[in-house]
Amino acid sequence: MTHDAEYPCAFELKLLDWERYSPNEDTDIKTVRSGEAYTLWVKYCMDLRVGDSILYKSAKETTLVLEDIKRLIEELQQLADGSKDEVAFDPIEPDFGLVIRHLSESSSVFDVDVWIDFPNQVSHFYGGYGPGLYFWVDASDIERFASQLGAELHAIGAYITEKEER
């Protein structure tokens, strides 16, 4: 996410693939033995950029729950179309935090505050602090970011392929 793709600050969130714990894992995509819904995870990486410099790049691939990604995309679309004034995204696995809000009621500009949980990136311990960026975007930038995330999610394909279903 950045403004006009040329603004000096950017948050990159790249969805990569499904998290699979074992290539031979026999999973029922709908439920697990307890009857609870099966939780699907998507691997991703991220970075924070300022100009041509990378302020922070993921120390590892990490994961987001599928429902969190879908919620983020939906809330970004609502923010872009004006049906929502703020998004505060704290995923279940908090490797990063993202808050986007209108600067004022009469403004078409949004503040973006994003931070990376550095301790979780390097030691799997949630510390709640690390590098961050504060910058601004407009509704078209938010819409573009939501579309990119949606396209990346679609591109990783179905969790269970036809070949696996047989």
C-alpha cells in the first residue's frame, strides 16, 4: 500500500501460498475431529519501504488465518467506498498491525499507521513493538491494495485440488 505507487513510504504485504503442515496430511477442509471448523492459514511476507530503501523485510514467512485476510479485504473495500471511516486490523497471529482512518470528516485523505511485531518475527514471542511507518493514502490507493490482496488470494488457488479430492 502506497500513494500513487510513487509516494516514498510503502507497506508491502504479499500472499504466497497455503500453509500445509504435511504434504500427506489427510484433512477435512470443513471440520476437524472436535467438530470445529478447520482453520486455513495463508503464508505471506511483508516489508516496509521508504524511498528506495527497505526499512524492514520479513525475517521469515509467516501466516494469516484465511478469515482474517477476507475480513481485511472486505474492510478495505468498505473504507474505499466510504461506508466505513476506519480500519484497525490486528490479525489472530499478530505479526503486524494496520490502522487506516480519515484525517478529518471533510478530507479524502487517510492516515496509515503500520507496524511489524519484531520479536514475533525473530523468536515467535509476541512483543508488540518493532519498526513502523506512518503515511497517507487516498481511497483509490486503498481500493488498489484491496484488489491486489484479493488477486493474490485468488492466485494461490483452492486449498484442496481436484487431484487431492480423489
